[in-house]
Amino acid sequence: METKLHEGKVFEAVNYSEKELAKLEFDQCEFIKCDFTKSNISNNEFTDCTFKNCNFSLTKLNNTGLRNCKFINCKVLGVDFTVCKDFLFSVNFQATILDYSSFIQKKMKKTTFIDCSLKDVNFEQTDLSNSVFTNCNLENTIFRNSILEKVDFLTSYNYSFDPELNKIKGAKFSQAGAIGLLAKYGINIE
């Protein structure tokens, strides 16, 4: 089956919920208020695409290419990004709910997360070097054997991880947020 290319198109209020899309390529496209809930968008390519006010809850992304894609004010619950293609994987998030999603072993250098909810997200063995978490809720988020060098956590909150199990050289933390780095010691700081 031949791949169908969509270039520079705008898709607005399209309901892809519980549908399967395959062998499609989207280049410089914009998706506005589209519903991808429980859809299967595996084996597709998205390059320089923007998703605004879209719902990606429980969407399947097996072997999907996400290259320089932006998610703005989206709902991305329980999505497994670990199965996306690694080649040129690049995503950025703004005002997006990413709760219960997974990025295990992804290379995500210089990724921005702005005003996002990242509750129970898994970043195990993820390279987030030079990334920025601006005003993000990182409650129960897992960072283990992750590369967090030069990551900016200054305005984010509710994170708690073991600095000895991660590479954190040059990472930035606020004084209040740094308490989450000491949680394993069971000490009281007043």
C-alpha cells in the first residue's frame, strides 16, 4: 500500500476516535480540536506538525514518527511514546496534560514542557539533557537512570527522585523544589 502525503493542511474538529489510520504522512500540518481518543495512528509520519486542543487519550503510536511536533493545550493521557520511532524523535508540550504517559529510553534533548501536568509519567532511562520543565506538576513522575544534565526544574513542583540514580550535573532546582531530592533520606526540613 502506498503512503499518502498531506502537506500544509489544517484538520479541524475531525473525530478519529477509535479509528485506525495507517500509511499516512503529514508534513507541516495543523490539527485543531481533533479527537484521537483510543485511536490507532501507528505506522504514520508527522513532521513539523502542531496539535492544538486535541485529545490523544490512550492513543496507540507503534512505529509512528514524531519529528518536531508541538502539542498545545492537548489531553495526552496514558500514551506510550516509547514505541514511537527513535529517528529524529522530537516533541514539545505546552499547557498539556500528559498524565500516565511513558517516555522510557527516549532521547529527548532540549524538550520543553510548559505549564503541563506530568503526573505518574515514566522517564526511566530517558535523555532529557538541556530540557526545560516550566511550571509543571511532576507528582509521582519517575526519573531513574535518566540523563537530567542541565535540565531546568526551577519553576516546577511535586518532583521527588533520587539524584544518585540519575545524572543531574548542571540541573537547576528551586530551594523549595530541592526538598524532593532529599525524600529518600526520610528527614524533616523545617
